[in-house]
Amino acid sequence: MQAFIDFLATADLPEDCRRIFHGRGGRYPGAEHLCLDWYAPALLLTSFSELSADDLAMAKAALEAFWQRVGQGAPLTWVYQYRSGSGTRTECLCGELPDSHVIEEQGLKFRVHLMRGQNHGLFLDMREGRRFVHQHAKGKKVLNLFSYTCAFSVAALAGGATEVVNIDMAKGALSIGKQNHELNGLVGGARFLGHDIFSSWGKLTRYGPYDLVIADPPSNQKGSFIATKDYVRLLRRLPELVKEGGDLLLCLNAPELGSDFLMSQVAETAPSLAFVSRIANPAVYADVDEEKSLKVLHYQKHTPAEDA
């Protein structure tokens, strides 16, 4: 716990929603199991193993000292979640969460739910991916695959996209996505399709082609997507959905799979897609091995005939 305690002694409170401490990156020996996130007005402490009573007491003292320094007199609210092979347990150990919990990121609003499971409604490590979409969406038609709560769609429409097609099997997540659009005053311009992507190519093709395609699938979700076998299936069909010169963001969040896994599959399966760059993760997510961190790869479609 000492590395975590020492970090909090000088840490600042972010202006908007983001990660504060990232032990998972391996840069704080002894605290690899800990992460701390800011979902105003609450701090979320996540441990990837159950903390002992003594460690939890030390974490509590460190968070109270941190809040006394940065909280500007507001009441402290913090949630503790631990994850293990037997499941996930979440408790609000201090203060109260809002009945309707809405946070801000880069000027945009999103609904979150800290007490329900491991996914809280907004993946904070994708902040720079959303920034990229916001900056590159003006005047474009966008396809948002595995859209979850449609944060990419919000970023795209706020950035001037003409239309966004969101598709995800989880209709509950899409419902929150619709609320996220409403929170930001984004009326019209978005479609919400509660379908299996692999069974919906015809519909996606009819709505296309697209100037920008985002693919941010789960890495290992039974019944939905297993990266090691399903990414290649996705890549076989993606090029036909993208306009010539169009952009793609291909995302992979699997520590055991490096960017070479995805890049080699693109090269073999979709040669019309040309690699442009890897989008940098937020600095707080720095990892001793960046290939274990989130991979967000920017590609563009250039057919061989176009290059000849």
C-alpha cells in the first residue's frame, strides 16, 4: 500500500472524470492491484484482490488525507470495489452517490453507475480515442461498432458528424447511450441498433459507406466477441463498409495480445487498410510494457488500385 499512499500525498484532483492512480501499469511496485478513479463527486478505489482489514484502513486514511487537501470543503464520497476469481463486490464506504450520476469528460456529459458490476458506463482509458473522434468527425458519417453506451457517438456528433450508426447486442447499454445523447442536447443524427454485428452486415452496408469506422470490441466476452478468433472475422468485412480514404479506429484491450497481433491480422486479411499511427493512451495509464496496455490503432482505407 505504501506506493499508493505516497502517490496520494502529492496527487491533484482532476478537473473532470479520469483515472488518478494506475497501479496496473506496474510502475508502482507493491500497488499493482490498485486503481483510483474520479467520477465526480465520487472516488472509486478498485482492487484486483480483496484488501485485508489493515490495508483497507490504510487506504481509507490515505483517501481522507488526500480529500482534506484537495476536496475544497466538499463531503468525501468513495466507493470500494474488489475483483477476484469468485466475483466482484462493490460498496460505498463513505458519503452518498447521486441518484442520477452524471459526470463530465472534455466538456461532454455521460451517465455512469459505479455500483453495478465492473463496467461503469464510460471506459476512462479511451479518453484519447474519444478526443480523436471529436476532432476528426466533422461532416462525416460514422459507424460505431460495439458501441456500449455510445460515448464515441456523443463525441462524434459533438464534433460535427452528420450521422452515427451505433450497434451493440446490449440493448440496456444502448438505452443509456440514448440518454447520453439527450444529456448533451444531441437530438437526431444517431441510430441505435440492438443487434449482433456478425448477423447485421446487410443493414450496416445499406446505411453506409462510412467516412469513419470505430471498432472497440470486448476482448473476451463469451457469446459476443473473443478477440483471438473473432477479430479476423470482423476484418474480413470492414473494408467494404469504409469509403476510399476513410478512417478506422481498431481497438484492442487485452494485455496478453500486443499490437502486432492486430496489425498482422489486418495485413493478412484487409490489405486495403493502411496503418497510420497508434493513438497514445492518457499519460496516467503508462505501463512498464505498453504492449499490455490499451491499443488504439488508426488506419485508412487505400485500395491497391488507388495507390498504383
